[in-house]
Amino acid sequence: MTGLSARGPAMSASGSATVDLNAMTIDSDWTLAFPVADAAPDAGDASVGLVFRGPLAAPSRTVDVVPLNAYL
């Protein structure tokens, strides 16, 4: 599945996921973006990346805060 997105008043999420039912694994990447009202107009949103990979029963999770650090 590609191009999945959701938007709310306080956050937006976009990502993709591949589920292999033969191997019972998942490979999924997400970006969570948080609009910041006090930011300069060209600063954009603060964001965090999430990655889920591995077996469906217990995928590993990685949180990428580099985009958030760049924003700060």
C-alpha cells in the first residue's frame, strides 16, 4: 500500500506499508508532521519518522527524530 495519509487539526500522517502474508512480515514507513503556530512561515512543520519492519506479530520500531532536530 502506498500513498496512505490522514490529517487532523493537530497532526498529519503519511506513509506506506507492505504486508507479506506468505512470510508474515511488514515493512512500513510513516511521517508524522505537527504544525507549529509560532514558527516562521518558511520553517514548515515539525516532523518525526516511524519505521516498522519485521514479523507481523512483533515488528521492530525505529523512530527517526533527525527531521525534528533539524526543525529545532
